[in-house]
Amino acid sequence: MFEPTFEPTKDPFEKAYNRGCMWGMAGGGVDQCPYRDEALAEWWVQGWEAGAAAWRDRREPATSRGV
């Protein structure tokens, strides 16, 4: 029987994006980026933007979005 296993990413950019996305989805601020490396920070911010957008969509009532 095959059991899927979770394999964490080894790609540091994907990891930075995912961490930023999770932080944004939790409502955290963009000013709290943990990365000093400019490239990783940019990926983190892009992930944060996606997560923050999802967080805002989740908090807004459907009627205010025109749904």
C-alpha cells in the first residue's frame, strides 16, 4: 500500500514564499519579514501579499465583494 509522505521543500525561495504566505494569511504585517537576503525577502513579500489578500477575502463579508 502506498502512503504519501510529506517532503519539505529544499528550495529556499519556495520556502520563503510559503512562510510569507502563511504569515500574511495569519494577518501578520509585511514589516516583519525574517529574511535579510534581498532575493529571499522579495519572495517572502510576494508570498505575504498572496496570503494577506486571502486573509482580507476571508474577513470581508461576501456581500461586500459582490458575491
